[in-house]
Amino acid sequence: MAETGCNLTDKKVLIMGLGRFGGGLDAARFAARAGARVVVTDLAAQEQLGDSIAQLRGLANVDLHLGQHEPEDFAAADVVVVNPAVPPDSEFLRTARDHGGLITSQIEMFFQMCPARTVGITGANGKSTTTALTAHLLEKARPAGGRAGYEKVWLGGNIGNRPLLASLHEMTARDVAVLELSSFQLEQLAAIEVAPDIALLTNLTPNHLDRHGTFEAYCAAKENIFRFQKLDASAPAVSIFNAEDKIASRWYDRYTGQQGRVCIKYCADDVSVTLRESFALPGRANLSNLAGALAIARQFGLADEAVEAALRNFKGLPHRLELVATQNGVRWYNDSIATTPQSAITALEAFEEPKIIIAGGYDKKLPFDELGAGIARRAKAAVLIGQTAEKIAEAIRSASPGPAPVHTERAASLAQAVGVARRLAAPGDIVLLSPACASYDMFDNFQQRGRHFTDLVRSSESQL
């Protein structure tokens, strides 16, 4: 795949996938301001994309082709910028290639043109928190006077809708870009054989098997973050692995000893007592996230005293073990980001108190045996929703065949699930939305699901 370069003047640029939450906005703005003739195509209709369309107003040379993809748009395109969710074998992309079109993506274009040093973080769980925490430490704990060796810190990638391309003109070689990278984005970067200067893997458990097919293929996509790092003895690539993850430990052994690469392992136990006391997020998994962020921060020479001070005002991210209310002695946590069984198990392990878990959702074809065992071992009750409710219920039954299995109830909606959980909860309990599944059977995404849960809980609180 050839590089796009910066010269898009008078090129026909097709943005494939605007998204309801603006996934293609950054590329559309960048191309329009670069003088391209831009067409945005999306399968969703105009009325479903109102917020995203509103943000394109005022840009010249942008046409919207919504509600379907037209083959002639792809045949006519000089450049197609693809949303990460689009499968690489899409028939429309084949049409573009057959007519000489260049296929690229926002993340490819960014890496091709970014002057800053890059830090990339990936994994099945914890990558958003680790990414946000890394950027926070680099920003807040650096010494004054530029002695950290960098100036501005940029946060982007898969962590929300942050305009990477639109910020390129402000970046310099003395900046640092901290990026969360999904398996889909890493597949896109592999096409141009590029990876971050500093790369970190949090952990690997099955995810996105509906797209990747097998766990092995999913892992192969993630490994691209190390596979294509530039090895340079004068400025070595840094590869950082979670010592508590079996696959990460195996990859550490694989990459250690290569010339031009420094390999580092980290684990939750690396975090000192002093730093733990300054860190508000619950559970061992969050200590592991902190240990990963510290491993990166130390590459920039940040002192523990400054890190400790910065940690005190890190509040975490929405939808990630987020405490949203305390009512009658019951704490309610929004962990809507938990879209895999392992992430829900991790959430259950974060608390010692009795727990009522709300789980279930879109079926990504992942097994629930371990989740059933985790609920049977650690939960007081489970309220199940969505397509996977019966599969999870069966996994719980199989894991707790004794005379007193975990109490399990179904709910037809998230609102009903909140009501059931409220009835079951007693003072001292925790109610935990940690679905273990994607949201697409009921919601547009995990953010919408988490916001709805928070609204339901807080609206009930106001009525107490």
C-alpha cells in the first residue's frame, strides 16, 4: 500500500464510514482542508447521523452519500479512507483497488505524517485506562523547563473521537503522541509495516472473534504492534509486556535479545505502596494498568514523587468501573466497557463486597464458561439481558450445580435489570453493570449503554 503523503489537492477522496459518533470526521476534515474533493459514504441514513453531519458544515467540497454504498463512488475514488470497522475483504474496497484507488485509513495517514515520538498501547482489557493514565502522567509529572525531553503530549487513537489528523500541523518532533490501538487499527498499520516507537501490551483474551475468526488471528493482529517496530541501535524501539499474561510473557521471550529493541516486563506488584495509596481506581487490574503506565513514564525519566502527585488527580475514564451512585448503602458501578467475559471477571475480582452483576448483550460468539464460573464464585446474584442471557445463565448453572446456585434473573431491558438489581440489593452490596458482551443488540455502543445505566440509577436515586 503506497503512502498517501500530504498532497490531496484536487484528489477524489472517499471516506468510508462517517459513523454516528463521528468516526470519519477527522479524515473528512483533513481531506477537505487539504483541497480534496470529498465524498462521505455510510450505510446509515442521514437522520441517524445528525450529530456527525452537523460537524461537517462549513467545509467546502464535501458531498454526503448516505444510506448505502455506491460501487461507482469507489470506482471513481483516487483515495479511500476506511473506517477500522470495515472488513479488509469488503467488495467495495475490491472495486476501488480494481480501478486503481489507494486504500488507506486515518491511523495509517497519521503514522505516515506524524513528526512526534509515538507511544502505542493495545490489549484485550485495560488499554483505554492505561493509555489515558500514560498521557496524564507524561503531561502532569514532567519536570519544568523541558527537562523531560519532550514538549506537548497528544492523546488519541481508539480512545474516543480525538482529531489526530487535524492536529498534525501543530505537532513537532519534540512532542509525544500516546495512542490506544485496536486490533483493527493494527491490521491497518501492518499494511504499511509501521508501529509505534514505544509499544505496550496489557493482556490477551478472546475478543472480536466475529471479525477475526479465531483467537490466534486476533493475537496475530495485536502482535503487529511489536512486529513492525523500527529497530535502530541508536534509538532503540521499546517493547513492554505484562508479565502476568501468558501470551505477553511468551512474546517477551520472543523479542528479547533483538538488536535495536529494548524489552521490558511489568506487573501489578511493581507498584509501590506509596503510589498505590495515591491511586483511586479499584482492583488489581487497575494496578496492572498503572504499572504499565509507569513503565512508559520511566522511559521519559519521570520521578516517582512527581508521578505520585499526578496520580492524586487522575479520576479514571467513564464506563470503566465508574462509581455512579451510592444509594441506601449500595454502590452502583458502570463498567459498560466490559465487552468480553474476561473483562467482566476482572471487574468482579476488583471488589470483596457482595455483588449483583448485570450482564449480557450482543453475541460475539465468545465462550462464557469462565464467566459462569466467575459469577458462581464471586457474585451474590446475576441479572441477565440481551441476546446472550440464556448462554450466560447456562454457564452459571453448569458452574454451580450444588443445592444453592447463584440467584439468576432475566430482564427484558436495562431499565428492568436496574429495577431487579435494586430489589435484590442490600446495604453493603455492589451493583455492577459489567455486561461481558458488546451492546449492539440494544444500543449503538458501550458509551450509550453506560450513559443509559447511569441515568436509570440516578433518576431512581432522586425518587428515594
